Amino acid sequence: MANVKAMLQLFHRSGVADHPLSSDYRRTMQVYLAKYGKDLNIETDAPAVCLPCPPNLFCTGNHNPAVPPAMRSSSSPNASITGHFYGVLPAAASTDKWWVPCPQTWNAHMYPRRTSVGLSSCFHVSEVWTPPAGDTQSSPFAFAFPAILLVHAENTSIITSIVNIDQHVYSTRLFANSVEAPVLKKIQDTALGETVWLVQLEMDTVSAVAQFSDMLARKGDALLLALHAIDQATGAAYSTLVPLLWACAVRNSTPVQLAVPVFFIPGIVHSVLTERIVVRAVTEIMAILEIAGPPPLHIFQVASQQITTTVAALHASLEPLFFVHNNVCDAYYNPEQSLSECPTKFAATLLSSYTSTQMTAGIRLSPVEKQVRDASHTLQDILRIGSDALTESSDFMCPMNTLTARRKHVRGRLSLNIQTCAVCLDAQFWNQNQCQACDTTPDVCEAYTSQATSIPCSWTQDLLCEISTP
């Protein structure tokens, strides 16, 4: 039984909600509150209710309160090293083991009180890239958790349900978030068939994870141990878990004759290293959780061969990995909007770079795993992922609530000014189009009245006083 009162008291600690690059957390919280908001707002003297653990918290037992991972990690002797975490699961975490240290990000900063749910919040500095001729992004970047359904043209019934936002179909068969309108595209004469509808939609990660909650509870330790060995501090194996569970949930509920699910690896950029990690993670996850059937199809959103300019050369000595941010809010078209209610998305590609914190080992794929990899390559070719090179750009305003900066890079006789977009540093918040110092006075609100609670500053607001009602 969840301690609802404790959850409500701790929700304000999830400062990651307004991290400009953390749309995955906002989307997960939106879905969670839509499903369970009424239960969370019950009277304090009402009987406790059973709920999945909310995002950014973990719940260790029936009557134990929900706890932020930062609170648990602060008691660690190595808190200054391990305080920067992201969550493997967006909800339903039963142990702090489901939070893992962020990889080594370029110009990274520690935020021990501002733990993130998705890997996106590990990053605080990104670069703006665009395809040739100023083309804008394809639609998957507008979703926090993008996914694809392949539907043969003759299956008009399920297409009708998707277009009409049939709530029953969305919640019980597609495990999709109906708040985000799907994007449909018809493609013809490919290896997928004569005519196929390509349906891009938003995963309902909370519902997808719930389909496997019992097995995750029983096999969680074994799963985390396996993922840790595969991941090699890249984030790729951990990022595979939830999208794979979504695809398996859809396949269990929807006949393949009607629709074939394809999951994106959210954020992770395709490379020889990451593709092998993902394929091996799929193998291990399905085996440990006893999920039957062939591995679902998967694709990446960006391929490393697209990043071929001088900026790539800048990072080459570090052998970097790249992360692409989804569903980021445009600053030009939405100056008065909140991050969670943002109608216009950032049109360019926002890339962050990072390196593994350990020496990576090559993964030798089995014949079956090579078939999974090759199927992914085929689908990426059909969708033209990786066909256009990206180049650094300064033609776009940085996304909402981020600071535009430039750094000079000298390569031979060439001097480049590279535009970066950054969130404010710790103890700073975004205000009036600049980063300003937070009020960090300890217990300042409690000094006024015992009924007040000091809420530390987040990325877009200063310290606040919350008055508790009797």
C-alpha cells in the first residue's frame, strides 16, 4: 500500500520537471497523473491505495514512504561522485538500484538534489545541428517517447481507431498516449510490403511497464546485473528496456496481422558500439523476463555517420557518444508557454556528447542477433535514417529556458565559433532570459512560520515557500 501523503510531500522535490531538456520526465509525469491523479488527491484519513511508484521516486515496501533517490544517495560517503543519477524505469521502481550514475558528459555539473528520470537530464550543454538546406526535423523528434506501428494498407479498422483516437484501443492494445496526435505516412513498394502505413505515436510508458510489473519485481536484480554488464556506462542498454517492453506489450495485445510495433531507442545515437549493446540488451531482457517470441523491430533516430563535420573532429579524441534530445520546446514560438504545454517543438536537432566512464569491450553477436541488427539496418534504410549529414548551425534560437553561448575551436588554420545551448548551473535559475542566482538561505521559509516548507530552486524558479494546510 502506497504512502500517498509522503508521495505528495515529496513531489515538489522533483525539480527535474522544469529541466529544459527533460521532456521524457514531463511526459511520464503527465501520463502518471492522468491515470492516478484522483487517487493521489484523496483525503489524508482515507484508506491507502495501491499505486505504481511515481516517477523520480522509489517505494521500497507496502507502507514505506516514497523516497527520492537523491535523498538516499546523500547518505553515501561517495555522494559527491554518485549524486548525478537517471532512472532506468520511468515508474514503478521498487529499489534505488533502478537509478544509475549518469555517463561522463561534456562540461557536466553535479545536481545532487535534482535527480533525473531519463538520460536526457544528465546533459546540460548541447549543440544545434541541422540537415542540409535547412531542412527541419522529422516528426519522431516531436515525441518524448516516439514509437512506430507498421500497418498494412488493408487493415483499415485499426487505422480508423488510430485516427479517431479510440481510447480503448490506445490504452489496451497500443499502449499509446492519446494526448499526442499520431503522424501517419503511407509508404509503397519496400521490403515491408507493397503498401504500408507508417504510424508514429507516443508510447504510454507507465502502462507498458505495468504489464510486466510482476516479472520485474521478481527478476529485477538479475535484470539490472545483466544490463549493467552490457551497458558499459553508455546508457544504451538501460534506454532499451522500456521501449522494448512497450513493443512486447503491444505484440501481446495486438495481432501482427493488424499492426507490427517498432520501438525507437530514445535519445541514443546509432553507432557500431551502441547498436551491439542494444541488440544484446534485447536478448538478455527477453530471456530474463521470459518474454516469448522473436525480438521486436527497433531503430535509432540519428546515425553517427551523419555527424561528419569539424565538430565531430573536435570530439574525435574523446571517442564520444551522442545523445539527441526529443520534444524540446521552441523559444521563438512559445515565449509565454510552459515547458509542459508547448505547441511548437524545436525545429533543429539538439545533440549532446558524452563518453563512457569505462573502457568499452566489443560485443560479439550471435547469428540470431546479427539478424536482429540487420533488420534494424534495413528499416533505417527504408526510413532514410542516416542518409543526410548533419552540420553544426547557429541559425536557430536555443530552446526555451536555455542559455545561448559560443565557444571557439581552432582546427589547423580554421577557427570556428560553435553555438551551444546550456541549462543554468546549480544554484542558478532561468529568469528574464538569463541565469540568475538562487536564494539558497537554508530553512528561510521555516524561519517565518512552522507551517512553511522551503522548496529549493529549480531550473526555472527561485526558492519558494510552500504553506502546508492543517
